[in-house]
Amino acid sequence: MSATASASASADERLLETSPLRKLLGRPELGSVVGAIAVFVFFALVADGFLRAASLNTVLYASSTIGIMAVPVALLMIGGEFDLSAGVLVTTSALVSSMFSYQMTANTWVGVGVSLLVTLAIGAFNGLMLTRTKLPSFIITLGTFLMLTGLNLGFTKLIDGTVSTKSISDMEGFPSAQDVFASTLTIGDVNVKITILWWFGLVAVASWILLRTRAGNWIFAVGGNQDAARAVGVPVTKTKVGLYMGVAFGAWISGQHLLFSYDVVQSGEGVGNELIYIIAAVIGGCLITGGYGSAIGSAVGAFIFGMTSKGIVFAEWNPDWFKFFLGAMLLLATLLNAWVRKRAEATK
Amino acid sequence: MTLVELTDVSKHYGNIRALEGVSLEVHAGEITCVLGDNGAGKSTLIKIIAGLHQHDGGVLRLDGEEAKLSSPREALDRGIATVYQDLAVVPLMPVWRNFFLGSEPRKGPGPFKRMDVDFMKKTTHAELLRMGIDLRDVDQPIGTLSGGERQCVAIARAVYFGAKVLVLDEPTAALGVKQSGVVLKYVAAARDQGLGVVFITHNPHHAYMVGDRFVLLKRGTMVGNHTRDQITLDELTRQMAGGNELDDLRHELQRT
């Protein structure tokens, strides 16, 4: 008894000394918040008009289109997996919605509903393939990524003869669907794109799930130590399939936004976006190896992405610089994360 | 009372005989030690009792009833909690989240059903305090605790969740002398609370300190099954170390 008592007492002393600092360092978002402030100050200084309400609105809109996907992708990464098909799945979701409505001359809401089912089914397919075959998610979703890329182009050419879908703007239900997925609301005297609300809503729901629900506990556990999770009775398969369906749900919202803001869908779009979602999640503090991260972090990551992509435009620089900034941010964020993890696992 | 009884149990992986003809009994308030060297089949035996694998032959009885455990969840529901050497916890997660992992208490109606975080944190702190671990912050990642402390968290968790049978997979293997002593004390404490304990180890000294029954495994078969009054520590150590084989080896070495 005395051995434990003294051992735990000394552990307590150590904890007391560094407690406030540790608490701060323990937040997954810390690095990204510091980064976001730095990027914000930087562009406020070098880009004229960056601080104008209209510009900030543009930045927020750009952030939200990435952020809506970055949230479920972050949850998936915390659960220890990747989804490389997330980018093209957005396009698939938009294509299914548009083509179903057009070909069946149905109300656009029917297409939206069918698209939700198809997209969720693809997400479930990813999850089930992963848990059944036990292959790395990198391979499984790389496969789905390629298949979907091909299907998107192939089907669109087959049905419409070109690489883009037919306009559905004159179809029944289009205006109301546009209100939900692609409208601009006026709150006070500020115009707010509705995707921003979707984004904030998703961040709030995802944070609640992660921090306060049983499912959140399971997500951290399957990402942190899958075997331990399974051994104490966590339904690993259900959790992972659920996470992939979450990504699919995000893809559905993004896809419908794409469709109802442009009215036609380019079937080759979305390739490469999956990496941007992952980058946003990683900048936001998600460990690439799983088990650690936050939904708010992914939002900050998406915001950094939005600020950088639009800030460069406001500063009237060559947009080529954008990728350089993104890469540098990613490296810095990952280094910080690795350091945080080392601290967390330090004394065994 | 016999909580778990294995009779002539065997397990094959393809054409590999991992376990053949193993019998053991776990009684309430007693410690059954399973001893064996690496590859003796200890892990396979645990996995059968823990519900991770199903046995191919023989009979597994729980409370006298014949059973086959299809998942760790089912084993848990039947009161069998397994504490694995490496698998016990998720290092990056806070202590309180680990403590309740897989059996989170919840409150609130319908879609707003959420974990009872306050209760979880308080209970974790109180239960660990009972074991002599005074954590100032149950929010710290469990990876920051020492190996012995983590074992104790896992044992405390199993006891708290009303386990009747505690399966411990080499709880002292990676620990120093002092830490091992701490863990052994909690194993004994669990026994005194009336739990049946399966204590897997390759250290006959640790086993003999707390054990009531000793099952010796070697290359997947059972080479000994003794109660405490049937065997001495020296004999246990000798059998564990290879017994007759060791004598043969000694003769051989002497000749050269």
C-alpha cells in the first residue's frame, strides 16, 4: 500500500507543476488555432480589403464547402481510417440526384432522396469492405475512388452524351431544394451562405457526439486501440461503418449544394478534394494514426484553408503560392501533433 | 462453487493444434493459475474463456451449464472479464473514458441520450482510490500511468462492473518487482471479494504466492493440474522450467 501511495503521490506532484500548461497542450485544436490567428493576421496586413465584411464572407463560404466534408472526415480519422473516395463521392451524389430527377422527370426532392440512399450505401460499402476484408482503408477507398471516378464519367457520357448533366433548374421542387442547399440568407444586414450554417451545425453535432455520447467514446477507442476496444465490448464494425456513412452524409450535403448552386454537374469534378479534407482535419489536430482529434479542429483547419485560398486572391498574388502555404501548414501541424502525442504517451 | 469449468477442451487453427485436452476449474474466491512457456497455448486458452475464439472440442461450462461464447460481449454479459497484458486500455484516452469503455452509463431522453460524464469521472476516481491509486486528474491520458497502475485500473474496472470471473493475462510480465507486488495484492483483493480468478503467468513464484490451483501447459497440451496441497513451489518451478527435459539437458551438458 505504501509503495502505491508514494508512487501516486509523486505522480501527483509532477502533475500539479505542469497541469495548466498540459491542459492547454492537451487540446487537439491548439496548434490549428495558433495557426489560424497567424494566417489571419498575415493576410489582414498584406491583403487589401481582407477585413471587409464581404471578403470575410467569401472566406467563410470557401471554408464551409471544405468544412462540411472535413468534419466527418475528421471523425473517420479519429476512428483510425481514411476515405480517399470522399472527394468524388460528392460528385457522385450530385450526379445521382440530378440524373434521377431528369431521367424520371420526378420532383427534384425525389432525386435528392434517392441520392441520399445511394450515397449512404456507398459509405456503408466502404465500411463493410474494410471491416470484412481487414485490408487497409487506404487500399479499399482508393479502389472506390477509382471506381467512382470512372462511373461518374462513364454514366454521365452514356446517359447525357457529354461530361456534364442536363439543367434541372426548371423542374419541380428545384427552388425549394435550392433554398435548403444553396441559398443566401440575410441575417441583419449580413448575407450568409446557407452552407455556413450547415457547416456550423455539423461541427456542433459532431462535437457533441465525440465528447458526450457513447458513440464518441467508441470512435476514440477504435482509432486509439482497436483490439482493446473490441475486447471490452465496443462494436468495432458498427462504429466504423457508421463513420463511413457519416462521410457519405457529408458528401450528400456537399453534392446537393454543388448541384443546386450550379444547376448542372461536371462529372469529372471532386478528384483531389479528398486530400484537402484530410489536410483540413490534420491541420485541425487529428492524428494521422487515429485516436486523437476534434471536430472543432477540423473547422479551424477548413477556415485556414479558406483564408489562405481567398487571401492570396485578395493580395493579388499568383494562386500558385496557395499550394505552398498549404503544404507548409500541413508539415507544421503534423510536427506539432506528433510532439503532443509523444507527451501524451510519454511515461509508461 | 464452480464458475468456469473446461473439460478436455481443444482448439485448432487450420492444421495447427493450438490446444489439446485442457481441463481447468475456476471456483469463486479462488485463484486458478495457468502456467506455461511461450507458445504453450496460454493465449489460446484465454481467448476461449474471453469469447474471442470458440473451442473446437471438449466442453466449456459456465455455472455448470454447457456454453460456447461467441463474442467478448457475451463473455462480459456472463460475468467473465478479461484483462489483457497489452490490450487492456486505449493509451491516448483519458482514464475515465477508459474505465467505462464499452459499458458507458447514459442519461437523458431519446436522441439526447448522453454519457453521464460527472458520474463517470467521480466513480473512476473513487474506485481507483479504493485500490490506493489517488489520481488528481482522471482526465489525463491513461498512457501516462505506470504499467502497474494501468493493470490496476483494468482490474478495478472489471470488479466494478460486477465480474464474477477475472481473467488476467500475464499481469506481472512487464513489471518490476515492486509493481508486481502491487498487482498481486489486487489480485488477492479481488479473490477476497469472492471473484474467481484465472491468473496466467510464466512466473511460478508469482503463481505460488496467490494460487489455489495450478494448470501447466506445454506445447498446447496440459502436462499438470494440481491443487495447492498437491505441489510445492520447487516442484512447480521444476515442471515449469521443463522438468524432466531439463534433467536430460543437464546430463547431456555434463557429458560434453
